[in-house]
Amino acid sequence: MSSSADKYQRPRALLLANIGQLLTLRSPSGKQGPRRGGDLNELEVIEDAAILCVAGKIVFVSKMREALRDPWVASNRKKIDEVDCRGRVVLPGFVDSHTHPVFMQPRLVDFEKRISGASYEQIAEAGGGIRSSLKAVRRATRRQLADGMFDALRRMAEQGTTTVEAKSGYGLNAESELKSLQAIAEAAKRWPGTVVPTLLGAHVIPQEFEDQGDEYVDLVCREMIPAAAKKKLARFADVFTERGAFSLEQTEKIFVAARQHGLGVRAHVGQLSRTPLSILLRFKVASLDHLDHVTEDDIRQLAQSDCVATLVPGANYFLGLADFAPARKLIDAGVAVALATDYNPGSSPTVSMPFVLSMACTRMRMSPAEAVSAATINAAWGLRLQDRKGSVEPGKDADLALFDVRDYREIAYWFGENRCLETVMNGLRQTEASG
Ligand SMILES: [Zn+2]
């Protein structure tokens, strides 16, 4: 415990007191790297705990009685904003490491078509799917897109999410992709949480490039990536590597261009069909997402890499699929698994990380503890933000979620309702946030 809080410029301090269970997610063994295997079950819980945050950072984490004995806390108690957690559960804010929040409307026609039996690919071929979101995004102003995204960020924070990866990908020309990234930046500025922007120019091939996929890939590589990098509007480039979208060769080209311009890389892979992962792993890809279709060989290679496998069960749920990604096999083989919502209007319209945890437990047989690790520290690794996010430790950003439960396992148990009482983002309480 340290009493160095008074060295901060902004003396604004927040004390979370009387925490029943504090899930710190500190590394159980001091091991480096994302959590794998049995370590995913180690949440490093402190009972009857307190957290002091000053100027947006966590300053100390301790037992409640130690916090009360701290001389700085004792002499500044009146100035400290205090949240009495009354024996409830506090954990690091969720890191939602895969979302598509820049769109205008829900896709209700697709929803009904699918209920009456059409597949994801049939809907796309009939002009629905990703392409149907294009028109509205191309027509929208940056401000309209930012407003929609800000609303999503607010709803995410209400359910305990404090860091969000946000992809463009419904503009699909240079102008609208950049407009989408600017909308992400604008919404991020109004929200106290943390947003990581990703260029997903390679989401699907737009109609005007029908049968000219390679020309479209050139546009992504020569215009979108350089412009997004130059204006610092994206930290990653993402590709939907899938039949009907982009081939492995096209993905490689995009990864090469992204790396040349200083962007990290990530990909959607194995959602509808298998793509061998070895080539993608050579690019130090931060995360490969979906992974419903993987072979034993793919799993072995993933386990030997620092690439995070981000599973998005919301898409399987919403598309009405019987099968989910093989989380058990991945974890047991030593792959670093993360969880995210995949928030998007076509296949996963949910902002709820608690619901994702519930699906991870019931449909993918992850333990509640594994699901928490996957949605916090490992998701932070998937965004390469592990030094700032994903655990409750001194020096890290003050990103916290307080749930109205006595036992952390209840977060995944009470599905379909929101038990999150309070979210702290970079030291600011959601209730104080304006926008
Ligand atoms: Zn996605």
C-alpha cells in the first residue's frame, strides 16, 4: 500500500469501500503473457476489500481495514468521493474487444427472414446483410454516426464495459470509412471510457467492385490504410477472411500494408468455413476472432503464439446456430481465449458482456471464472492494452464495475437482466459522465 496519492496534479480521489469480493485478476504466478489453461480460473479474489483511485489511476488495492489505516486516506477522507459497495462484487471493467458500432439502423428484415429459414449467406446474396447497412452509413453525417455510437457506448457502460474496440466497416469506400473512423473518434471524446479504433475497410466487397475483389483490396491498401494511419484514426486493421468476403491472399496483402503503416492487425476468421491460421500468425496478429471452424493443427499453432482467440458467442446465438466455437478445446490446449460481444446490426445486436459470459458458460462450457478472465485481462491482451487495462492493480487505469451480487458467479447466472450498479471509467463514475 502506498500513500503517494497526493503527488497527483488532480487531487480528485475515489474510494470504493466495503467490497465483498474484489476480483483483481492479478497474474496468479507473476507469469508474463495472456492467461492460459488453469490460470484462466485464477481471479485472485480479495474479500472485504477497498480500492483507491486518484486522477484516473488505481493507487492502491487492499483489505478494507488497511485502507482505513492509510494516513493519506485518513487525512483526506472528506475530500474523497466514496462508494459504499455494501459487500457486493467489484471487478475490472469489461474490455469488449470486438464491436461494429458505426451503423444507422437495426436489420429487422434480415431478422425475420432468418427466423423463416434463410441463412446468413442467402440473406447477403439477396441484398441484405452487411451491404444493406452501407447505404444508410454512406448517406449519414459524421455527427449522426457519432451519436449512434455514443448511445451504444453509454449502454455498454451500463452493463460494466469500460473499454471498447470499435470497427468501421459499413462505409466501404475511402470517404465513408474515414467518416466512420472520425465518428468513432468523436464519440470516444464524449465518453469517459477507452475506445480502440479499428479500420475494417475489408469487411465485404461492395457492389460497385463486384467481381473486382483485387481492385477493392488495392483501394484498402493504397488509400484507406495510409489515410487512417496518417490521421491516427485507427490502431488496427481488420479483415473478414471468409468465403464470399476476402481470401487468405487478399488478407496477407492488407496485413502487409497495415504493418507498413504502423497499424496492428486482427482478423475475423473461421466463422463460416475454415481458413488455415499459420500464415496469419506470421504477422504477429493481435487477435483472431470467431474461430468456429478450426482444426487441431490450428489450435496447436494458436497455443504457441501470443495471438488471442476472441470468441463471440452472441453471433452464434443470434444466428440460431446449434454449434459454438470450441472454447473447451482451445483452453485445454493452452490458447489465450477472450470474449467479446461482436455488437453489430446483422449478427449480434447486443451490448451486454454479462450475457456473453452467460453464453460462454452455458453454450461453450467455460467456467464462470474463465469467462471473467476472458472478458477482462485476456481481452485487454487482444487489444495490446494489458499494461493499462484488464486487472485491478496499482498503476493501472481506474476502470471498474460494481455488480449487485454477492458472488461473482452470479454475473453469468442471472442472464437477461442487468445487475451492474456502477461503472468507473478512467476514474470517472458513469453517473457523473456527461455527453
Ligand atoms: Zn465482427
